Amino acid sequence: MSDFSATKFGRCWSSLEFGKQPQRNQVVSEPVHGAQLAAAAQSANCVTCVEGNKVCKCGKDTQVLNLQSEHHAKATSSFTHSVINMIGMLIGLGQLSTPYALENGGWSSVFLLVGLGVMCAYTSHIIGKCLEEDSSSKTYQDIGQQAFGAKGRIIASTLIYLEIFFALVSYTISLSDNLPLVLSGVHAHISWLPLSASQLLTVVAVLVALPTLWLRDLSSISFLSFGGIIMSLLIFVTIACTAAFGGVRGNHSIPLLQLRKIPGISGLYIFSYAGHIVFPNIYTAMKDPSKFTKVSIASFTTVTMLYTALAFMGAKLFGPAVSSQITLSMPPHLIATKIALWATVLTPMTKYALEFAPFASQLEHKLPSTMSSRARMVIRGSVGSILLLVILALALSLPYFEHVLSLTGSLVSIAISLIFPCAFYLKICWRQVSKPTVVLNGVLIVLGALLGVVGTISTSKALIQSIQRGHSL
């Protein structure tokens, strides 16, 4: 990052957003923030052109487009730009929980963290292989359809929407946990509302962000995708500064292995690597897609090293007292802590409109073409507002960050990042795949399914127990 100025970083991010070729059914996810914005924005612009029977200028060449046509945008991302874009996709909410996961799983659980990083790098590689087989495939859903037909597309889309939903719930819980520390001097209370101060502050923050869901021209908030990445990197830097210069003398010993907690933390680890939904966009945006495998290796190596360093720093500093979000364990009087807390609070505020964008785009495509633009905006905004309020209610009802994040990883992220890429690859490239490769992918599918099932059961039990304890208080 030190080799690139903010301006150049923003320019390379734009090359990802506008260098791809979105299609009508494109949906991308969260975790996974900038690429989805451009797809939805360009798609919405094309709908406007068709409605008004105008010349569409969304692509490079001026032409009249209907809803089935593609944008002929030129791929412009270099190798370096693509690496930065992929790292930006991967670094996010998961980094907050890696110290907690390492402390609870034991220091030897770092091999699970690294192993999952290697496996996800491999599945990123085979996603590229699937795209090589059919140049018309541009998205994760396209690969699903290429492999298993309409059912494959439905499964891929369902998993994507689930991941978006649960990720937004996790972001809102994080907002609720960190906001009271940022606004420690504010005492909010409304007599007729049975909400705590932190809950009330969270409601206000979400209501402030809610109007962004009504925007149709998402290019006006494209800066949020860049801001989200900066916030994530800022959190890591402030934690490193606290470890090095913060005066925290913690040198706690980390347990060797706590086997019974491994199923739960596996979901936290896999969530940290969730980004495969957008990898086809990065592939499509590259000037030289043959280097996609090298991009995947460089990106996952960097991110795995970052996660490992952050996990050991947090676990050594705070030991058993480390929170499920490392920012909550940092000394409150330090400037670095205040910066980290603000970054953690502002990050969810940048996510709502960006995460909702792919769903909103699909919703508009399902509406009658005769419907006016104003009616489309009202429906889009109303549905988005209702969904966001549901997410808010769920986050306030289940304020258990580590359990919700782990459940998301075990239930959804492991399927998107490990199981289905292998299944898609075997189905699409069966004739070219060697027997050892078939065995490798089969083992990864079985391992992923095992981790997913065991992790989901373990996390669900822990979540239920936390809910019961909360009700008994």
C-alpha cells in the first residue's frame, strides 16, 4: 500500500468497477463491496435508457441497447491493480474477530487459518479456470448456471443473498457494540421506548444511513466503496500501533489447542476469506486474465499474513479477555483506539447501500417495463427500507457478534468459497481434469461440508445458549 497514493488506489479501484462486463442477472456480494456497486449502477442506467427509448452510453461504444445486451467495456486492470482490488475485497469485518478466534482455538489453530487461506486461494484459481471454459460467463451465477443449469444459478443467487443479509446483520451488531464507546458522553433515552442507550444510538445511526437506499444513481455514493477499504486498513494499522507504541504490556500465553472450540472458530476464519462472488469481476476486468492465478496467490498470501499477524498481536496483548471484536479490547484513552473505533463505526454506514445494490438492481428488472421511474424508485426505496429495518431488529435482538459471524461463515461462506467452486469446476472441466485433481476437489468438498455442518451445529447451539442466558437476566 505504501507504494500507491490514495489517488492511484482510487483509480485502480475504478478500473475494477467499470472494467467489467455486467449482465442482466449479475449479483455480487458483500463482502465484496465495490464491484457490486458499478454493476447495479450501470444496470439501472440501462433500464433508464430503455424506458426512455434513448441511446445508451453505458458502454464504450454508443449504441441502442435492450435489457439483454452487454456493456462492451474494455478490461484495464493490471496485475498490481487486480491484486489490490482482491485484497480490498477480502479485508473486512472478519479481521476484527481473528484475535478472538486464535485465543479460543489455541495458537495451533493458526494452521486452520492458513490452511483455509490456501484452500480458498485454490478455489479462486479454479473459478478462473471455469471462466476460461466459457467466455460468456461473467459472474458467479453464470458459473453456477454453466455447471448445473437454472438450478445452479438459483442456488448461487440464494447463497449470495443470504451472505449479504447475514453480513449486514453482523455489521449492524458491530455498529451497536462500538457506537457507545465512540459516543461515550452521550446518554440517549426515550421514556416510551424500551431501548437501551446503545440500541437507541444504533437505531439513529441506521436511520441516518437509510436514505441512501433510495438513491437510484449509485455513482453518487461510489466513494463509499473506497472509504470502506480505507477504514478496514485503518483498523489494522491502529491495532499494530497499539501493540508497538500503545503502552499495553500484555504478554499473555496462548493455549496450544482447544479442540472443542474449533468448530465455532472455523466459521470465523472462513468468513474472513469470503470474497469469491466478486472474483469473476476481477478476472473480467484484467488486461491479462492468464495472470489471475498469480493474482489469487499474491492476494491470499498477503491477507493471510495480515490476519495471522493481527491474530497473534491481539491474543498476546489481551489474552483470555480479548473481545470478539478487537476494537472493544483496546485501551479507551489511546488516540489509536479512538481512530479504530470511529473506523469500525463508519464502516457499516458505508455498507448498507452498497450491499443492497445488487438486490435492488434485480428488483427493478422484475418490475413491469411500463412502470414509471418514480414508481420504481418508491418500490426500490420502500423494499430496501423494510429490509434494513428487519436487519436492524434482528441485530438488536441477537447482539452476539461472534456467533452470528461464525454462523454466517459456517452456513453460507464456506459453501460459496469452498464447496461450490470445487463442484462447479468438476462439472464444467470434467474432461480435462486429472484423477488426482478430482480426488483433491472431492476431498475439499467433503472437508468443506464437514466444517460447515459441524460449525453450523456448534454455533447454533452457542447462539441459542446465549439467547437463553440473555432472557434469564
